[in-house]
Amino acid sequence: MGGSVSPPKDVALNERHARIFIVDDADQDLRVHAATLKAQGYEIVTACNGEEALLRVEADVPDLFLIAAKMKGMSGFQLCESLKDDARLINVPVIFVTEHPTSDDIDHGYAAGGVDYISKPCHLSEFLARVRTHIRLYQLLQEVARLEDVAIDSNPLTHLPGNNTIMAIIQEAIDLKLDKTVLYADLDNFKAYNDYYGFSDGDDLLLFTAETLQIAIRTICKGESFLGHIGGDDFVAMVDHEEAEILAAEIVKQFDIGAPAFYRDDDAERGYIETEDRQGETVRFPIAALSMGGVRLQSYDFSRYLELANVCAETKHMAKLVPGSNLFMDRRGELLAEQTDELAPTEV
């Protein structure tokens, strides 16, 4: 390879640096390719033969394989066929590297599962362009698959992510020990509203709630945020801890401004509707409100989503005991942490 190019911007700025697995029994080529790609910001894993590669790939899945087509013992083509037998690796691109490939070599490589060839000698700019192109394509395919999973899981009314996505996103935040706060939102008096006005109007109120949450998050949150719809009138948001209470105040403000518009003028003016409960008694139900329970992930030593969900449910219950739209923040974890610090031995 000859010449030089600057590191591609997408590699330099990509938070998740792509991992490239290089397999070559020619020591000099292995070292040159590894050094070249590492200088571009890629994470590099290497193996000097097919057997070693199969052992090392058990630990992690790369974003691209760069494999010498002709190696002693297990050839690059045989290695590729073995890799493609692993369901985790079916879509990971394989680029073969070889000198002066014949038409039979090229056919064999594609039949084995390869996506491209780099013929030595190769100019550096072409080498990097081929690598970069196939990594981009692979990552785009992964993103499409992720979006399809989200679409399948999404709530049919609001189109917000559903239970499976909610659990996966929050579990990841727990695993990474991110300083996030989860807000569990629930509509008060929604069943009575549904019974009184009908399911169509109930759906409109749910859509308004989802829109209120989305607009508030876009307005207030500067960091990474997430909003999901568990089902019915239950929603979950996850935001940076420092933004949670400001966000909740904005949600309460906007919800309380907009909710009366979903009632007839006389009901909105009175501030309640009258309907029968399950026992046949006439009961007054105030205008719908939004109760939110807030839990900071770092306040507890959570390891599983279910543990957080239990605390969120308790906190939301406390919020519903307070009339009107509100946020009830769980402080128990913070108090326990403070007590633990107080009881810890002091160094002198």
C-alpha cells in the first residue's frame, strides 16, 4: 500500500469504534494492516491462522473480518465458511486479501460468504475506502434490524416503544451504571373518563399524553433520553438525573393546561364528571391528572430491570395519593446511601 489519507470523520467521531478482526499467516502483512487500521481509530483483533481465529471470535463479534485468502492449513475461504456457520456472524462482512486473485478465487470467495476483495498491492485510500464502506453498510443493517424490532414492539396507538424495548433500554442503563432517572407516568381517573366519554375520546386523551411527554422531553432534555409506552395509560421516560425534576414540572404544566380541552365545557368548568362506579354508586371524578413516580438509578444498587420496576411502582403509588398532576421522587435510596456513609469508619 502507498500514499496517506486523514482519518475519516465518521470513525474519529463515532463513539462506538468499529472492531476489525484481521487473520493472516504472513506476519509482515498482519502487522502492517493492523497498524494502518489502528491509526484510523479502529479497534483491532488479530490471529495468525484460521484455528486461532475461530477460538478468539468466541469472545466477541467484530464489525468486519479482513482475512488472507490463501493461508497454510485452513484457507481463508474455509475459515469464512466456518464463521458463517455461527448465527452471530452471518451478517458480519468478510473482505479477502490476496495477490492477483483469479476469477476462480473471486467466485470461491463470494460463495464462501465474502463481500469484497482487496488485491495486493493496494493504494492506501482504496484499502481504507473498502473497509469503511463495508463497516458502514454493516452498521446500517444493524440499525435497520434494531428499528424493525422497535416497530414490532411499538404501541399500536402511540407508536412509542413497548415493553421489550423499555426493558432492554433501561437494563442497558443499569448495566452501564448511567446517572439516569426513570419517570413512571400514569393517568389518574382515566377509566372513568373512558367509561363516560367512550374509547375513541379515551384514545385521544392518551395521544395527547404521549405528545405532551414527547414535546416536554424535546424542550427540556439536552442529554440522551427515552420515552416508552407500557400500555394503557402507563408511560415510562428515562432522562439525565439533573434534568428529571425540571422535565416533570414542564410535563405537569403542559398536561394541566391541555387536559380540560378533552372534556365538555360544563364538565371542564365544574372540574369533574359524575359517573357510576362498579357498585352502582354515583361518584365524582376530577379532571384527569398525570401522576409520576421518579427513581434515580444510582440511588440503588440495581442489577435487574425488575428491581427498578418494583421501586417505580411503589413510587408511582405514592404520587397517586397526591391530588392533581405531580412528581413524587423516591429519596429512600439516597437516604440509605447517606446513612451508610455516616456509619462507615473514618480514616485518620
